[in-house]
Amino acid sequence: MRGVRRKVLIWLSFFTAIAVFVVAESFFYPLLLTIENLLAMLVEHPNSVSREIVNTLDSYAFAGGLAISGLLGLVIYLILVTRARASLAHHMLTAQEWLEELYDEAPVPYFLMEPRGALLSPNKAALRLFGCTADVLALLTLKDVVVASDRERLDYLLDRFRHSIVINGELLRIESKNKTERFILLSVFPGGKAGQSSGKALVNMVDISEQKRLENELRAQFNETQKFFHAAESSADGVVITDVAGNTTYVNRAWTNLTGFSKEDAVGENIRRLWGASTDAAVLAKVDEALDAKTTFTSEELIHQRKDGREYNAEIEIVPIADQESGDVQFYVYTERDISQRKAIDRAKSEFVSLAAHQLRTPMLSMQWYAEMMLSGDAGALSAKQREYVERMHNGSRNLVELVHLFLDVSKIEMGSLAVKLSPTVPNPIIESVLEELQPNISKKNLHIETKIGPLKEITTDPRLLRVVMQNVVSNAVKYTPAEGTIMIALEEDKDNLIFSVRDTGCGIPTEQQHLIFSKMFRAHNAAKIATHGFGLGLYMTKSIVESLGGSIWFTSVLDQGTTFNVMLPRTPLAKSQV
């Protein structure tokens, strides 16, 4: 670049000199003619001397013009060269300042390394990386900042560097001032001209600690995902993962064995289509209700179809997995198992219980009837001791008859043969008859009954089953509320539902046992201590009846403070209830 600029200046000066020479000649030539005319006038006849003078003057004029043009060209050349050098120096100074600023403000750490290894001229990023000043860093060498376990690796790299091999992007660990260990990519570029090392080097460190942290987190997440994958593949239950729209994204081996569908058949298909069309619409409505509420759904009531069309009873659990920050559902985890055999055993057991209960009911009723006759004196007067024995026999037979009726009702529910006879019903007389029936127990414990029962319109339901529900809930409140306690009964309605609630000040239900309260043959441990007589079937049967009427039942309870049961029944049940 400098050679081109020099040639341009020389040629520019040459052409300037030529221009000056031409101007000088055009000025001196008329002058010479004037002198020649003057001499011709002085001498009447020009001789050789006058010609020699004229020629001499002409030569001097030419030489003078040439010298003047040369001097002017030289002056112009010197002026141009001086200005060019000044401009070049200014540009070089500006470029140097820009490079220094670029070096100092670069986001990547840079510094110079002397032959002895001292770290000099660190930029701002380098000072931030090490957390110290440039004076402190100048006292350190590259080995001082690299962790001890990586120094052997550094010695190998520096040995390569001494043999003019550039170190480029080598992974090492360094320690900053506060003893924080960081991962860096080290690059060392030799100073000096090509093939001639000056012993100095430009050192560059790229901090990749954050990338390493993210990499470790991703690796840990991948390992957790692999654990889940292996656990899912090893599970005896079918495991399915769907997106929020219900489209399948993963199925395990147990599910494919259960249903006959391959993974290729299932992935991308909506899970509802894979279930088949045998499941009752009311059960599917409960699934939708649970998913809309972002709650776990569990059911044993689904009937699924295999790929070949065969049906089986399925127990499923659908768990929504939500984002921890936004709370939005990201996907669903769905587990399924075939409970056809268990259902068949349950049906056989229910049929046996029903048969046994029918066979037991007749002798139990006869026993109870004969005991009542003896107590009424139909068989003659009884002594005090005889009456005591007969009363015990009568109470025992009555309890057995009650148990037989419960078994019959439960077996009907489990076999699906519970008859639901819908008819227009006014709820007020039913709750009044229940309270009247329980009045002896209420008076015995001196309980305070508060009611909130307004005039209600007719609803379409089974009055017999409605009475069983009300009697079970209210009798539980009476049974588990201590003397002088309070029971609040409310019977209200809205546009679509009848709402029945009972709140007591009884013993409450332990939190850890509340999820079992509607289970068959279950009684909370504190309830068993208060009332030893009980079978653990009342709430199980109540929930089954409420659901058969198209309603729902739930409760809230605080230990030693009381429990509130709520029952909601539709004014017009779904078609399923009209069995």
C-alpha cells in the first residue's frame, strides 16, 4: 500500500515539473525574442558575436526554466509526502485507539503472556473472570490460576506451544480470587512474525461454566428420563402419555400386550378412540370433569375394547402433569390394568353373599318374630332373668337382620342389579320421617338439631333410595356427635339440583384416613372407639346409591371439631339412572 502511494506521488511531481517547465518556456521565449530584437537594433548588421550572445542567453533561459520547474516539483513532492505521512499517522493512531478500546471492551477475556509466564494487560472481561486487579494478575502465571488437577494437562499444552503449535479451545478449569472453580476454553496465540516467535503470546479464555452447568442439568434430566422410561417399560400396568388434547405420545410394552395395539398404532392417535365405544357416557363425563379441574381421575368402571374387539374391565388412573410456575397442564400420564378377572371374582362373591343373605334372612326374621312374641307375653310371663336373655336375643337377631339387609343391598349395587325406580318426589316428608325415626337416639344424647329446610319443589328420583341416603348420613351424625352436641341439617335447591348437607360437632375424621371413608368395610379408628357397633358399609352404600341417582357426595372434616357431608342430586337424573 505504501509503495503504491509513493509511485503516485513521484508521477504527480513529474507531471507538475513538466507543467512548470512549459509555463517557464512560454514566459522566457518572448523575453529572448525581445532581447534579440534589441541587439539587432543596436547593431545595424548582426554579426557572429551578437548571435553568440543570443544563443547564450537562450541556453541560460532554458536552463533557468528547467531548474525552476525542478525546484517547484521537488517542493510540491515534499509537501504532498509530508501531508500523506501526517494523514497516515493520524489514521494509524485512530486505528490503534480503536483496537485498544475493542481489546479492552471485548466480552471475552484477553491478556498477554510474557516468556516467563506473567499475565499482563488483561482486559475488563479478564479482570471480571479472575475477580482481581491487573497488578495482582501480573504477579500470577498461567499455572497459578489453573486448578492443580489440570496443571499436567497445561504443561503438555505449553510444551506444544513452545514448538510453535497454537493452543486453540482446550478445556481447562481455573480458580478465581474467591476460589470459585470455572470451566474455560483456553487459546494461546504466539507473538512475532511468521516463523519467528517473540516468546510473548496473546491468551484468550472463554468462560463456559454456565454452559457446563446447563449441560450437567440436561444430563441429569436425561438420566431421570431414562429412569422413568425403564420404570415405565418394566411396569406390569399399561402406561400411556398423552398431550393436553389426549393424543398419545408414548405407550409402554405392558399396554401394547394388554390392548393388542402396537406402538405405531397408538402414537398420534387419540386415547378415547383406542378405548372403544363400550364405556358408559356418564363415566366419560366424569373423566372430562376431572381433567377440566386438573385433578387426578381414578375409576374401575371403564369397559375397553382390545384391537380384536374383545371387551375387558379396565381400572385407570389419569394424572395431569402441570408446569410448576404457570400451573398449566403440560401432558397426562395414564395407567391402566385389566381387572376383568377381579370383577368376575367380585361378582361371584356378591352373588354368593346375596344368596347367603337371602337364605339367612328368613330364619333371622323368624327368630326376631318369636323373640318379640315372647317379650309381649304371648308365650306366658317371663321372669326378669328370662326377659333379659330374650331381649339380648331380640337385639342380636335385629342386628343380624340389619346386616343381612345391608349385604343384600351391597350385593345388588356391586352386581348392578339395584333397582332405581324414578318418580316425582318431594324431599321434605322424607327428611322429616328420618328425624322422627331417630328422635329416641337424639333425645337420649340431648342433641341440638338445627334445620334449614324450605318448601321444596318436586324432583325426579327414587324416594326409597333417597331415604336410605338421608338416613345413613343423619344417623352417622347422631352416632358420632357427643351428648349436648349440635347437628345442622340443610335441604336446599337451585335450578338444576337438590343439595342436602349435614354438619355435626362430632369426633371428626383423621386426615390420613379421609381418602378411605367411602371404602367398603372401613371405619375410622376414632369412630370405632365411640360406636363399637357398625359394619363400615353405610357410607360405601350411600356413595353408590348417590352415584346411581346421578349425583355426587363429598365431605369436609376436622378432627375433634366435626364433619360436614354434602349430597347433590340432579332434579332430573341422567338416563343411566332409570334402570
